Amino acid sequence: MKTLSHKERLKLLLEGKEIDRPPISFWRHFYHLETNPKGLAKAIIDFQKKFDWDFIKVNPRASYHTEGWGVKVKFSKDFLKKPQVIKHPIKKTLGWGKINYLSPNQGALGEQLEALKIIKKEFGDDVFIVMTVFSPLSMAGDLVSSEKQLLNDLKAHPQTIHQALEIISKTFADFALQCLKSGADGIFFATTQWASFDLLTEKEYLEFGKPYDLRVLNKIKDVEFNILHVCGKNNMLHLFRDYPVSVVNWDATDSTNLSLKDGAKILNKVVLDGIDHKNLLKNGKPDEIKKEIKKTIESHRDIRLILGPGCAIPPEVAEANLKAAREAVDEFRGIKGIC
């Protein structure tokens, strides 16, 4: 079979058709470069040019979602150290009433759109570009100093939290649209730790999570390449089978979560994972990584799979290990998108 372009490969995989090789992508933070649009764009562009991934996930600083509502961070010049949050704007329940609609073109949000334009100009239509957007409930959790504070408020003052989530979801539904206009081909929609039984019951997520997730995602539901990321342990993967996304990513290598095969069965979507980013990718040797990736591909011929991590890879992962992962799929030809 002829060598396909990155977009051709993923389009065929989405349709369940034969592809020339398994697709693969990784993403990570570049903490010391994420403080401005040009720095972020350069980091993403250089990373893609070095490894030639099958799609590009723009991985901005996590705080960009909430800086417009008063979150303050202190940045480090060390590429291994994430920014430190030094101010959470909501101290008491009354503080939720201060949440207002943000213009998607202003402040930290506008900076991300500028970065997207630079990245799109560099790569054009050769590869899918997805922009990271957190779920509204996740953003609410980042506005307070502890998970406990939000959990207490959603139990004791549910209507107050619903009102804040309405405003947050409207802001980011509009922001998602602006991302598409600025060069993104889709959204990487992340629940962070909130779609987990470690924090919430299924009933609570169905009330405070899912309706607001869908307000954002339904605004861009016709987009070809949206990815849902369900983060962490003990996740509620089964709740997301009807989300308007074409790809779902979770840490299937974690024993508390569903396996790739079981997850693919209930989701009926393309799945993204298969590489242990916390242990093997970080601490293993290149030959070990190649061997494991080839084993994963061989044992998952019956599902539509994009090889990747269960979350952002640690910034200290050796480039030799990433190179080995990229070479592994090039050495494996002839897999079908679905049997």
C-alpha cells in the first residue's frame, strides 16, 4: 500500500478502512516556553518537526483556562517545573457569583488563538491540529484552592455551581469555535481528574459534568477530529459513549481503568493509548519500547487504534525513547483499521 499522509491515514482509520501503518502521536508540556504565544507555537512546531507525529496536540499552560477569572501563576524557567498557582480567586461560596462571560479573543484565551494561527501557518493542511480545552467542571475546580471546596459547594449550593458552570461552558463553547477559525481541526477535550469515582459519584457527574461538557462539544459536533481525554484512575469511561467526538483517550495501561479492547467495545470509536507513559516510556530502554509497541499493535488488530500515551508525557522522557516509539510504527506495515 502506498505511504499515506498524516491526514489520509487518520481519515481512513476513522472510516474503519485499511491503512499503511498504525498512527502515533505524543504530547508534552514545555513549561518554560508556554508563557507567550510565540514561545508555545515554537515549542509545538519544533516537537512536530523532530518526530513527525500523526496529529498535533497543542499543549498550552493549564492555567490559560482560568486566568481570565483571576487565577495567578508563577512561571519557572526550568523546563521540568510546571507553573505554580499562587492565587485562586474563589475563597467562599459567594465568590462563584463573580464568574462572568469572557471574550474568547481577549487575554490568555486570545494568546492561545494567536499560537494556533502560527502553528497552522507552519503546517497548513498536512496534519490535524487539536487544541486543548478542559471541561467546565474541571475549570471550576481550578478556581478554588482544593477539590474539597468545590465538592462541598456543589453539595451544599448546587444552584450556585450550576450558574457558574453555565457561564464557563458558554465562554468555552465560543472559544472552541474561535479555535477552529484560528487553525485548529478539532478540540482535545479533557476532563482532568473530575470524571473519576475517586472524586464524584456517577450521579454527580451526570448532573455537574456531562450537561456542560456537551454544551461545549455540541457547538463543534460536526468537526471531523475531536478527541475526548478522560484522565486519571477509576474513570467513568462508560458515561462518554454518546459524546460527539471521533477519538477517545484514557490511560488503559492503568489497572483501575478499562482495557483498550473493552473500552473500544463500549465506545465504538477510535481509541488513543496503548503506551505506558508513566513507567515504560519514562524509564525503559528504546528496544523495550519498540518491543512493547509492536506487541500492542499485534494484539489489537481488531480495534481502531492510535498509539499514544494515556496523558501528557513527562518532560524528562528521553528523546531516544520517543524516537524508538516513532520508528516502531514505521517498521510495522499492513495493519487494517478494523477487521
